[in-house]
Amino acid sequence: MNVGQADRTAKMSANQYDLDYYTKAHAAKQQMIEQGLYNSLAALQQGYKNWNKNKQFNRMMALYGG
């Protein structure tokens, strides 16, 4: 009787550890995905800003005959 109870307790403890480990790993993975998306959007935004500044500069040069 006690052996079965000890076995159940050990399995429950191991399952809880696995769940905690999975939860932490999943949260870290999600955070990396979100950071990657944020970095990608920031790079696109910066590229658009640079493209727009270049376009404005070219228009000004064309306006002044440069």
C-alpha cells in the first residue's frame, strides 16, 4: 500500500516538474518570437524612413537643379 502511494507521489512530483519546465520553456520561446517580430518591424520602419528621406532629398535636388 505504501509503495503504491510513494510511486504515485513520485510520479505527481515528476509531472509537476515537467509542467513547470514546459511552461517556462514555452514562455521563453514566445518571448523570443515576439522580440524577433518586434525587431523585424523596427527594421522595416527604419528602412521606410530612410527610403522616404532619400526620396525627399532627390526631389529637393531635382527642384534646385542638382
